Amino acid sequence: MSILFECEYEGARHVAFTRPVPGREMSLYPVSDGQVRAAVITEGSARAAARALTRDITPVTVDGGARLRPLPPLLPTDGSMNALVSGFMRTHKSKYEDEPTDETEFVAPNWFFKGFGDWLRMPGETLTVPTKAVALIEEPEVALVYVNDEEGTAHYAGYTFGNDLCDIGLHRQNPGWNPYCKLCDTSIAPWLFLDEPPQTVTGTTVIERDGVTAWEGPFDCGADALYFKVQDMVDNLFEYPALRRPGLVNYILLGADEASFHDGFRIAHGDRITIDVKSHDVTLSNPVRFGGTPGSE
């Protein structure tokens, strides 16, 4: 699986096409803010953009253990208003009594606004939630990444993985409060996979408390586990002009199955959530903090 990885190295933005491994050399290609997004639009795909970004460019060779600051895929430097995080709810087959067929009429699932792009957190960073959160739930999900051109046409760049942490307890008290329940930090992996959305995604979630495993369970969030076809959901979403604003980057979460909350577990302040996407060798591990200022450690 091909990947694209943006990072800061010695104060400058770079792109790489391998993951950093301490003791192994890797090539970093200097890029300006927006250059990768522009290449996806101009070249027609993230794979073609990768070729263009390395053409006639002398890379910087570093050890994979160098001080690299990973960045969310394609996130603008000013991510506050130029990138949106959103997602779909109740998308898994396990939440429906019937099995979909090719003749099943598409009825769009519920959709939610999660936050702006600079609300995204990298693995290792703290996920901040409201002080009085009722009952949290981790949600391992596929995250699709799109960038809009100047005409507002959305171009698919690739996919990564996220943890749509939210307050399901608040939602259950009143489904109309769902917009509030989603106002928790979201973790996202820095690796952009340059392929179509994955059919199979499997892994394990571990929640640690005081350094000891307090809960563990499997998950599946690939397209094969969803009741809806991914393209149907995305096509319907981009019917809305607000999502097609020129230059906007969209991170779209495809939904999660049942998790620790449904098993009777309750996430507490200081717990660490580790989502191990075994099928793609991706790990998201973040401590949880109730209250405080988002983004501060």
C-alpha cells in the first residue's frame, strides 16, 4: 500500500512516501504549504501527485529517527477555516435488521460536523473532552480525505484512520444533543493511503488505566462492514455547497461499530486509548483529559 506522509523537519514542511523507522534512511522532499493539495488537483490523483512532487527535486536524506513532526494529511497551515472534519453515523450493517442488496434504495445516514481541521490531534497527543462528559466512546474509523479545486469540485486524495471520540452518554440522554456530544478532540493518523477506500479494516482497541489494560476489544470499519456504499454516502454529501467551498479540505469519517461503551466500560480521565489497525499497520494512541484547553499538554 502506497502512502504519503507530510511532516515538519527543521522548521520546514516536507513530504515523504515511506514511514520513518529509526536507524533506516528515508527521503524527505521539501514542499510549500498547499503544494501537495494543488498537485492532487492538477495531477488528477494522489499517486500522480506523488510522482510530480518528486520530479527533479533533490530530497533530504535523514535517519527515520530524526525529529520529524507529523502533520494531518493535506492539512493547510491555517487549518482553522480551510479544513473541516465531519462524519456519518449508524453506518454499520450490525446496526440494521436487514441486509442491503444492490436494489436497496439509498437513504442517507445521519451526518455530523466534528470540527475544523486544526482540531485534529496526532498520535501521542492528548484528546480533550468536556469536564462533565457523561459517557465517552472511542470510535475507530476510516477517514477519507478530499480537497476542492477552485470550481468547488471535490478531488479524492486517499484515506487514513481516526478515532472519533465522542460523548455517547449525552447523545443517549437526548439525540438532539448529538452536535454537543461530537465536540471532543479527534485523533488521526498522519499516513495518507493512496488507494480507494478499503474494503476490509480490522484491528484491536486497548484502553489502559494507570498503565494496565482495563478494556480490550476488536473492531472492523472497512467498507464491507458498512450498510451503505461509500460512494453513495460521499456523492450525497457533496451535493451540499457548503462542503464544496473552493480550496476546502474535507476529512470524512465513515462510522464505527459498537465499542467499549456497549460492553459496559466507561472511559475516565487519564485513560489511554490505543487503536491498533492491524490490517494496515497503523496505531493511534492518545491519553484522554477531561477539561482543560484543547491542544495543550
